[in-house]
Amino acid sequence: MTETETTTEAASTSPKATAPLTAIHRRILGVLMEKARTTPDVYPLSLNGLVTGCNQKSNRAPLMNLSEQQIEDAITDMRQKQLVAEVHGGGRVPKFRHYGYDYMGVKGVEAAVMTELLLRGEQTVGELRTRASRFDPIADLAAMNQILENLMQRGLVIYLTPPGRGQLISHNLYEPHELEQLKASLSGYTGEEPAGHSSSGSSSTRSSSSSTAIEIEQLRSEVRELRSMVEQLSERLSELEQ
């Protein structure tokens, strides 16, 4: 934002991190936080820019097809909640900036992590580290886990599945019914033995089965991380073309 731009709302000084946000609000906030870092030359975003960013096909889950009116209505509500502000610069088209960092009380690498969670929702620790590293480098999984632990203690992230390879985490800004549906959809994610499986089998059989399951989950996790890297490269190419 240039010095000539005038902010029409003041940033909130008290984080409201535990207050849930609608799916559209989360997408808009995530897009503004992302574009402020990846394309600062076109930030704040116009309404058209927000529509394009919200409906982007890469680095978004779920994919959305929001109309200009839907986003405009959401922006009106978000301005009242001091999540975003309208700013005016040299041009005549109104643009919008975010107050996401103030809202959640984050900055730096924590802001990078929350941006990716808002854009993609639940993901593995490895996937999140790869995606968030496009904003701020994260040395390794140990560093990633420490960041997540700090965010969890402040109620910003939640662990959706038990610890271990492939553990899923997400932000804690879902509306209650969304979180219930999400947890229900992940009830079988951990790869537990199916009901009726005999516990009297030999230890070697159980060990072999467990080892195979771990290897499969490791491969799945690696594939997801590779897909994430490809998505990021595609997005960067798209931004360069624009």
C-alpha cells in the first residue's frame, strides 16, 4: 500500500482467533494474506482480483466458483468485523487489504502457516511445511512441529488425526458444523485394523501388515508433497505470465 492510500477502518488490536469464520470469509482472508506476500505490486486487491484469487485452481481446497456478488457481500460483513478494509489510492477502483495478522495475532512464519491452512484446510505436516516455505523457509519437520505446537496452544490450529507419519492438522476457524463433518469424514484415516480382524494372529504377520501400511502412507505423503510443489510452480508461472 502506498502512502497516498487511506485506510477506511482501523485494525483490530485484540485477536479474535477462536471466533469461527465462514468458508467464504476464510477463502477471502487467505487470498489477501497470500497475495500480500506473493504479488505485493498488485496488493491491495480489487474486487476482480479477489474473484480471480478465490476461484484459482491451484493451491486451493476446496475449489470454489464464487460470484462477484458473493464476494462483495462477504467483504461487507468482513469490514464490519474488522477483518478487511477498503483502501483508496491513485486509482478509482476500490481495493481491499486484510487484517488477518491482527485478527489471529500472528506474524512471520506463523502467518505463512496460517495462510496455507486458510487456503487449503486440512493437510499433513509435511505438505504444510512445503507450502508455507514459499513464504518463509522452515528448516525441517522438527521446526514445523514446534510452530504448530505454539499455534495449537493459542487455539489457532487443531490436530485432526493421531500423531505419526501422515498426521493431519488444520486451522481452528471452522464453524462448528463444518468441524463435525470434517472429523466424521476422517474417522477411518488412521489405517486402523478393520473391525473383526483377529488379534490372535502371529506377531510377525501383524508386524508385516503394520510395516506395509506405514510404507504406503509414507508414499502417499510423498506424492502429496510432490503435487504441492508442482502446484506452487504452476502458480508462480501463472503469476509471471500475468
